Amino acid sequence: MLDIKSTKNDKELVFELTGRLDTTTAPEFSTRVDEEVVDLNKLVLDFKGLEYISSAGLRVVLSALKKMKGEDMIVRNVNDDIMDIFEMTGFIDLLTIE
Amino acid sequence: MLDNMNSNFLHLIGSAAIIIVLTFIINNHYYSLFKSDNGKKRAKAYVVMGLFGGLFGVYANYAGINVSDAIVSIRDIGPMMAGIFGGPIGGLIAGGIACAHRLTLGGPTVYACSLATLTIGMFSGLLHMIFGQKIIKIHWAFIIACIFEGYHLLLVYLIVKPTSLAISIIEAVAIPIILANAIGFALMVAVSLYIDHQREIQFEKERISSELDVATKIQNSMLPMILPTFPGRAEFKIQASMNTAKEVGGDFYDIFYTDDDHIALVMADVSGKGIPAALFMVITKTLIKNNMQEGMSPAKAMTKANQQLCENNEEGMFVTVWMCLLEITTGKITFVNAGHNPPLLTKDGKCDYLKTKSGFILAGMDSTKYKEYEMQLDDGDALFLYTDGVTEAENSAIELYGEDRLLGFMKELKDKDPDEIIEGMHKDLDEFVGDAEQFDDITMLSLKMSGNYKTKRIEPDISEMESVSSFVEEILESEEISPKTIISFNICLDEILSNVIQYSGCTFVEIGVSNNGKRVSMRFVDDGEEYDPKQNPDPDITAPVEERKIGGLGLFMIKKMMDAVEYERVDGKNILTVRKYI
């Protein structure tokens, strides 16, 4: 129940996620991150279609963040429920949320 | 003359005191030897008797009164005692010792008296052989002593020469010697009988006390053992306890199924204490249970039990009873009260006494008709049943524990599980009562509803998770739960289920969802390794990116999102329940 769409433009990559990022779907997203987050200077996670995220999803977000090694990573279109999770878990301090 | 009589009297008193002391010593210290089946031990007792008898004879010789150079003494009591109690062995030893000592004292009657003492010891021993213990009656002792002393004087008459001297001696001493010996020996037997009697009373007391102990054990064994909670049907939890004040009490509780979907809870207090109360308790308990298991409603079962108890109640005993029948699948209780203390009800998080119009006490009047009431218990609701031993527990300042303190304390405990509630109540009662004695039985029963769950059972496989998620969502959507709450439950489901599937090593997981209109609960039952997620430390949510860990984050999120996280381990299964008010 997760649809992952990625658009690459030079060294800028955008993931558009639709559905749920949980234990069932996180491995797929993790694979995509491993494959595609390589040599970028900007990564955008567009959560417009994302319903919610569990800790399994947070793990992938964190690994993406670590892979970017301080390069730009932006999370946008975060809904209230996911924002609650980010706040609750302290991810709000790690992420640049638009 | 008066002085003489006075000094004789004092002598007699002194001898009586010696007799009493001696009898006490022998009876208290050698009793078990006399009664022993072991021949050696009995022989030892006989020898000891002989020695004591002999020593008494020696004492009596010294304490005797000199009349015309003849000694008036109660020496013969020694061999008599030794013979009657200690048989031929005792009699012979005592007679021998007293006789030998008498020989050393000389005087005109030396041979007659010595021979008399020796033979009296032997004859007494023979009496013991012929009549055994039967001889030891006070009047018999008196008569035997008179006969022996008559025989003693006869020897004096036959042996002492010249006969005129013998006659004058006999004339002078006959009455005092016969009376002193007879009274002394009768006194000894009287004391001995008294001690025996006391010992029997003591035995009887011990026997009754040990029988009461057995009665207590039987009574306790009649109380139901705690019911096992079985996963998949863990709709409620129950814990109960009873502490009796005296050995046997009149309180009882009962928990029994009437069919697959109904369980009855009974709390009762019989008037009075001890065996009568315990017997009445057994009858009442049996009648109520029989009537309920025949399918009667609580009110009917009580009305009938009341008539049955009234039929034959000459003693005028009565019972106060509070009983309810719980319909497990719906949480509906039907209850009836026969003069019992109102239980405490915790409903929707509020705790108060469940006061309804009470019926008359059970076994009070045969015309009593009981009325039943109904009430709905939902997930998290609880009942606390008790007897007046709780509210009327007294401290050393003669203050009662009281209904107010009980209510106040129960409000503090309302979120706890039944076993914690019972334990907590005991602690609070102990604290209140302090060193004061417990006067009444203290009996309590705690019931807590765990919800009416709709359940789904899966194999521990990640691929099953989506179907569980749909299952939970469908239930919550059909109950018109807000999308936001559904998301919270979905996330919790994902966190808990993934944990259980990946790490517990279970062979199944059962997911249950329950909604009581105010609170949604989701429960996970698995047979994996024991794991209490509540013990998990919270993760550091302020660490920089490089040091961030995901482990523990899921459980942390659950704690934040839910209003309650409860864990218990039952029958080798983990039961984890998360709850959220809606």
C-alpha cells in the first residue's frame, strides 16, 4: 500500500510517496533509497499522498538523512498526523520541513 | 494437750504439702513414661516411683511423732503410692528403702513397723497387678490405707513383746496413724486425679483446636481457586481472598459458571462464628450454587435458597449475600442483594458504591421475595465485593476502617488489576489496623472487565500485517471512530505486531479490538517469549542524526499516542493491551 514515484533532475531527487510508510512497505522504500540516493546535492521527500508513517518508515527517512551527509534534504507536504509523529519522536529537529 | 494437737496438726499440714508436691512432680514428669508402650520406659517409671516412695518413707520417718518410743508416721504412704502406681517393682523398691531406714531407727516396734512397711509395698504392687488403674479412686484409696494400717497395727500386736506394751502403743496411736495415712493417701490420689483431669481437658482442647484447624482447611478448600484467564476469552479478570479471624469463619465467596457464557459471583457473611457458622455457610453456598446452575435467575435462586434455609433454621442463623450473574459476551450483570454491604462499582473511570434497595437477609423470613437489578459493565469497568470485616476492621484506637476510607482507597486503585487491588487493600487494611487484633473475617473479590473483543488470529508472518490492518480499520470505521484515532491505532498495530512477529518467536498472534463507546482498546495475545514493552527504556529523541537510533522508537510512540498500555503474562502468553479514549 505504498506507491513510490521518483523524479531525478541532475543531482536533485524527488520521492513522491502515496499510501502508508510502515513495516510492510518500508523495505521497498528502503531499497529505492539505497539505489537512488547516490551522489545528490538535494533530496526531496514529498509526503503529499502519505497517510501515515510508523517507526519502520522513520528508519528509512533517517537512513536517507544519513546518506545525504549534511546535503539538502527537504520533507514537504507533511499532514498533521505525520507532523505529530515527527514532533513526538524528535524528528522535527532533524528534518527541514516545508 | 492443745499444744500437742497443734504441733500434730502442723506436722500433718507439712506432710500434706510434701504429698501434693511429690504427686505433681511424678504426674507431670513421669506421666508419659507410665503411659508408654515401651516396656523399658515403663520399667523406668516404676523404678522412679519406687525411689520416690522410698524417699517419702524416709522423710515420713523423720517427720513422725514419738509416742511411747514408737513412731507415729505416714511412712506407709510411700510404699502404698509406689505399689499402687508403680506396680510390684515400685512397691518393692519403696517398701525396701523405707523398711531399711525404719530398721535403723530402733524402738520397741522396729521389727513390726519395718515388716509392715515392706509388705504394704508388696501388697500394693499386687493390687496394681490385679486391679490396674481402677483402684485409683479417692474412697478406695482411703479404704485401702485404713486396711493396710489395720494390718500394720496387727503386726505390732503380734510381734511386739510384751503384748501389754503392744496394746498400750496401739491404744495410743491407732486412730491417728490410721487416719493420717488414710487421709494422706486419699489426698495423694485426689491430687493425682485432679492433674489427670486437667490433662484430659488440655487434650480435649488440643483435639478441638486441631479439628477446628481441619475445619478451616476444609472451608478454605471449598472456596473456588482463582479462575484461569484464557486468551481469546479474557473478557474479565477476577481475584478473591479470604482471611479468617477465628479458626473457622462465616464468610464465603463463590465464583462458578452456570453455562458457557455466564459466570456467577457470590459474596456472603453468615451470622456468628465457629463451626455453626461454617456449617451454615456450606449449606447456603451449596443451595445458591445448585439453584443457579439449575438455570434460575439470581432473584429466583435467592428466593428459593431463602425458603430452603428457613425450613430448618431452629438456631435462627442468617446470611447476608450479594450475588451477580455476569453475561460474559455482553458484560451485562444481573444482581441481587440480601442485606449485604453494597459493592463498589467503577464505571467509566468513576468509582462509587452500587447502592440499590436491598432485600431482607437470607434465612430471615420464609416469605421474602428478592428483586434483581441489571447493569451494563464495559471494558475497564470493575466491581469490588467485600464483607463487613473490611469496613469494620478496627485499629487499636477503636476506630473503624469505614466506607469512606474504602471508597477513597478504591478510587486510588481503580485503574489497577484485580490482583493488585486485593493486594493493595490488604496492605491498606494492615496499615490501618496496626497491632490490633482481627475480629472478623476479611473477604474480598475484585472483578474487572477486559472488554468484548472482536478478534483475528494470524500466523506470525509480516505478510499477514496488511490483512490485520484492514480488519482493525473496518471495525473502527464501522464504529464511527475518527480517522485520526484510526491512524493512531494503525501505527500502534504496525509497531506492536511487527515487534511480536519478528522477535517473540511465537506460533500465533491474536489481535482483538473493543470499543465501549468511551474508549477503544486493542489487545495482542501471543505465545512468544515473555516481553513487557513497558519495561523498555525511552529512546533519546534529541540526539544528532549520526547517533539517532530507531530501536525503541516504536514503543515510545505507542506510549505517547495511547492513554494506557497494559501488559500481563498469563499461562505462558503475553497479553498486551493499548487503550485510547475517544
